[in-house]
Amino acid sequence: MSITFPKPKLLGPKIPGIVVAGLLAAQFALFGGHGGPEPKCELNVEQPHYSTHLSETINFDAIKLNLTTTCNVPQASTKLNSKILMILNNREVTAHIFPTAIRNPTAKNSLRTEIKDLFAKCPYGIEVAYKGVASGYVEIQNGERLSVSGSSEKYAVAPCLIKAK
């Protein structure tokens, strides 16, 4: 006589297989298979301006340019080339080219890098219209480099003339 054992009833999925496959396909379509948003970064080039802070604290007349990169993913570093343009004799000319700036994100927010130490010496008293321009890249934490560029778009008058070198 043979002994037969009953087959154990395996626990089956409570969600039909087609639904699981659909959810996986939707996740892949939305997130590109890597589980997060597509990395994007923006560069904000502020208007060049006369630095009252430098003037009042160390008696130094200068036009200052502030730059900020903001991303939707954590940054590792930012590398930017920047310059200040001015209107001279009704023509747009380069007033100052800054050395390449390489900075890390702020300690409080890894999505943002601020560059606030770019300035060009100038004698106070002559009003000139300036515009800032910058370009470069942001390296995000996975090592990918994202190109960024921008300008302050409009010219603004400041009471200080940057002299050509």
C-alpha cells in the first residue's frame, strides 16, 4: 500500500500578476529605472552691484557678482567661469573676467552652491551699466556633470567704473 501525502497549499500572491507587472512598468517609466528624478540644475546670476559691505568694512570700492547653483539632487561641487560686461561708448565690452570658481555646496543644503566672493576693484563715482554672465557645470554626487549657464539678463547702473587691465 502506498502512502500519499497531501500537497501543501502554497500561499499565492494576493495581487494578480498582471497588476504587479503593470506597477513595475509604471515605476520604470516614471523614474527611468534608477529610482529617482532626472537630475536638473539651474544657475542664478545676480545683478552685478556696488558692494557697500566692502566699502564700509574695509574701505574697498568694488563691483560684486553673486552666483548660485540649485539642483534637485545633491551636489558634489560646482565649477563656473564668470565675467562682468559693461556698456562703454554704446558698446557691450568685457569689464572683468574672474578666475574659474570651484566651490562645494553649502553645509546646510547639499542641493545648493553659493559663490559670493567675486568682485572687481573700481574707483567710486562714475556710473556704468553692468551685467553678469557665467557658465560651467555642476558635478552631482553620482559623478555626473550637468552643464549650466546664465546671465543677469539686464544691465543695471552702479556708481563705480571697472578699469580694463
